[in-house]
Amino acid sequence: MIKTKQLDSYEFDYIDPWGPILSSVAWAVRASYHSTLQAAPAQLVFRRDMMFNLSKAIDGKAIIERKRKQFARDNERENAARISHQYQVGDRVLKKTNGILRKFSKKKSDPYQILAIHNNGTVTIQKGVTQDRLSIRRIEPYKE
């Protein structure tokens, strides 16, 4: 049997390239285990183990609780690295440029002044003679 990690060095037969490795692929699918769900995908679907002839009892409430706790841990870990910033009227901000940019193009536009802050996560900036309403995800504080 060929292990899945050896597929890059395996020389395929041109007539039947998948015949010898199909059992290895099937084994990899059956043996996959989800750490948060604490079960294989086939165990969740069929309530039976794909490797051994055993039934598997699935507790849906426990799975939902584990997923909720994992989500909270991941969210807390990600938020730990964030720097909190409160925008004020009169602050200057840089607007991020959208899309795929060329190598030497500007990733942020010139600083603009905040005219108003809205409670839905947007700010109004003065952009020349016009005003533009942007999400706070599209701006960064300007440091002079």
C-alpha cells in the first residue's frame, strides 16, 4: 500500500494510473479525524466507524458546545494581537486602495480628515471638494 505522503515520488502507470493508489486514498478519507468534532466525517454521517464494524453515538449538543468554545478561543487569540483605536472627528486617516496593485503603486491614498463618525462602523471623510463615507476597515490612522 502506498502512503499518501509518497505520492510525489510514485511513478504512475499510464494505462491505469489510479488503480494501485486508490486503496491508499480511500484509507486517507476513512482515517481523517476532525479535532473539534472529535469524529471522522463518515462517523458523523453514517453513525458507524468506517474502519471497524462499530456503531458510533454522536452527541450533537456536545459537538456544538465544543465548536462554540473553539470559536471563542480562536477569536480571543486573534484579538489579542489587535491594537484598539477610537477615531475622533478631525483625525486624519489613510484610505486603503482596493484590488490587485502593481509593484510600486501606492497601497494607501493621501491623508484625509474625518468629518463625522457613524455608529454603524463608518466614517465620513473630506476628499477634496467631496465627502466620502467609508468603512473603518478601509482606513488606517495617519501618524504624522
